Amino acid sequence: MKQAFLIFFFVTCSLSAQRVTFQGKLLDATTKNPVVYANISFLNTEKGISSNEDGSFSMYLDKKYLSGKIHISCLNYKDTIVTANALQNSTLYLQAKTEVLNEIILSRKLEKQVVLDPVKKDISRMHSRGLRMVAKYFPNTKKNACCSYITKITIEFPRRGNKQSKFRFRIFDRDPVTGKPKSDLLLENIPVTVNADQTQVELDVTDHNIKMPKDGFFVAFEKLFIPYNKYGKNENNPLEEGFYSPVIGVTKSKAFRKYSRNYIYVKGQWLELPTTKRGRLKGHVPAISVTLSN
């Protein structure tokens, strides 16, 4: 018994010696304000964290990750890649993007509207460890010829399992070459709070005057890896950081079947979502619908 305890003690000490707290802060290079809810991803891994309301971040990880590169992504800021060692216990100043805003239409009668891919089926859970964003593509077709402006986004969640948590939604145009999400169309950082076991969130974006691009657009659900969202950890693997709410919902859909619709942002890049092409989630899409108006 004593020998087993000593082995456990030495193994525990060895693991602790190989791990370190990775921490730092992200600020706007011009205003010096905190960069809130930026996603910090270790390239080519599923490791990552998000900055808090004060721009700080902290996570416990293996020392080997400090020699790797990290990708920092946040709405309205230029993507940045640095080594983890350079950011450890430091402050990084991010450069804001310079965007040319579309002309604002002061008044517009909303006489017509169309809902793209309304959610009618049961909602299933899609777990997303290490996954930063799930994006759903909405093509520009004759079905929405009457209506050009994005006015409402509806996101559905599974009936059980989510705690009160925050997430962010983003709207991207489509890269005409790769077909993947490209540039942000919604230029405001809007975190959304979903209550425990809440099944639907409706987001009114009428005032942002976002017009349907020629090649269509993506709506993305972005998970935030912040302490507020953390709800547990895998006891079978002490090296994992834990689980984060909310869990995105997926549902079956036959709409726009000839298009590749589902993409995920993981390990610092956009990839087509493979799990919706086979197995239990075949034919599923994120449970997101969009309302367009004239």
C-alpha cells in the first residue's frame, strides 16, 4: 500500500512539474481597452482559451505548448499569430481592422420577408471540444429574390444540458474561391447570454443593414472558452481543461442540399464539417434559421 502511494505521489509530482499556467492580456493597440472574448488557439491542436471581460486569459497546460504558435482571432481585429512564449505573462496589443461601412438606409418599409431553412425537426446535441465556431451557409437563390436584407437570426439549442452561458454569433461572406467563410459582415461584438435549458434565441439585426451578398453568407455560432461557461472536466483525463456551455443544436434539413453548408473553425482554420456527412448526424445542419426582408 505504501509503495503504491509513493508511485502515485511521484507520478503526480512529475505531471505537475511538466505543467504551467499560461496567462496574459489582450488590449487594443490604439485605445488600450481590453479585447473581450478573443479566441486564443494553439495551432494544429485542440487547445485554446478565450479572453475575459478585462482582456485577461489563463489556462493550465503542459509546458511543451509554450514553444508552439498560437492564433488569436477576434471580431474587428486583425488575426495575429505569435509564439506562446512571447505572450506568456505579457500584454499583447492587437490592431483593429479598418472597415468601410455600407451606406445606412434611414428608413425602409418591411413589407415582405422570407425565412431561410426554418427549424422544424427535433434538435440534437453536437459536442464541440476544441471547436471554436460552427458556421452554416445560406446561398443566394431565387427563393429569396424578394428580400435582400438580413433582419433576424434564430438559433435553437437542445432541450437539456446547457447551463446559463454566453456565446457570440457572427455573420461572414463567402470566399468565391474556397467556398469557406471569409470576412465579417456584422461589425459589432455582440455577446449573447442563454439561460439554463433555454431552447431558442432570436437576434434582431435589422439596424445593422446587412445586405445579402451575391455569393450568399454564413451565420456562425462562436463558443467562448471563459470561466463563466465552464461546467466540469473529464475526470478520466486530468490533462483536459474541461467542458464549456452552450452546446450547439443540429437538426435534419433538406434545404439547399446541393451546397456544402457546414463548416467548423478548429486548429486555426475553416474546415468542412465531416460528421454531418455520415453516421448519426448525416444530413444535419446547425439549428439556425435566418429571416430576410425587403
